[in-house]
Amino acid sequence: MGYALLPLERLTEQLERLPGIGRKSAARLAFHLLYMPRADADSLTKAIADARENIHECPVCCNLTDAEQCPVCGDARRDRTVICVVEDPQDVLAIERTREYNGQYHVLHGTISPMDGRGPEALRVKELLRRLADEGITEVIMATNPTVEGDYTAMYLSRLLKPLNIKVTRLAYGIPVGGDLEYADEVTLTRSLAGRSEL
């Protein structure tokens, strides 16, 4: 017969459900939470509850927001003729950190993945098509991740948008800054060569 504390076991199981957290990490986090000062634990619980209660999808771009619209959609200075399509809200934050893009976004909340049973209907594709019909969009940038699912989703959307006569572009792939060619894989090198630009 093994030794187990059911509340601790349940906490560990819940933490293990988080992405990137294995059984040992979940147990370590559970013990850490047990030894937190009560005020810190209460603050964490309140922060989780507040986030769950107040954050929702922007009705325009499907990004996350705690206001009526997300800050990008509410900013009149943004270029409203270009939409950058991304997989997840985290991708919006990554692109915004560059301070190079001044257009709009559309968040799909995933990719098409037949292996996982996720088709286009599980994504925010209808919302994107509605925006393209209503707004004066001239370009859609596909900024899905360079994975099989990301590439397939970008190709699916580009075929879907072709009849709308809207320019569809894809983010360039290449060698990361500071990277060595000898360590780059063949696919990255091939895409880098194909996406080269004039100096």
C-alpha cells in the first residue's frame, strides 16, 4: 500500500495537464504551492480567476482582450488594409515586439491538423472571411508557424482567398541571426535560398 495525500495528488494531476509540465515538474510545483505564504497563494488564485472571468476574444480579430476590442483593433493609427494571420495570441505578442508591423491581426486559435481531428471549422476561418468581405483589405500575411500543420493551414487559406483577389503573402523563412550555416537543416537552407532578397 502506497502513501498518498489525495488533495496533493489531485493538485499534481491538475498541474500535469498544463503544457510542457511532466509528472515530476507537476509534483515540484504542487509542493511549492503548498509552502507558499497564504497571501501569495490567494493572490495566485485570484489572478487565475480574474483572468478567466475578464479575458475574452476580440469580436474583430479573435485576439484575447479584457476590453470591448483588443488594443490593436481599437488603434485608429494601424493600417487597416493589411491583416497578419497568426495561429495563437502569443504570436501577436511576438510580432508586436519587433515594432516593425503596423497592420491588423487575425488569430486562428490553432492550425488544421487531421492527425488531431482538427479541421478548418475548428478555427476562426469564418470570422476571417467575414472581415475580408466587409473591410477594404488589400493584403493578407500568412504568419503561421513553419510546421507541417502551419504550412498546410497557410496553403488552405491562400487557396480559399484566391478568388477574392487579395494579395496573400507568407513570412520568409531563413537562417536565424547569429546562426551558423553548418548547423542549419536542409529545409531551412532551401527556404532561405528561395526567399532571398536583393541587397
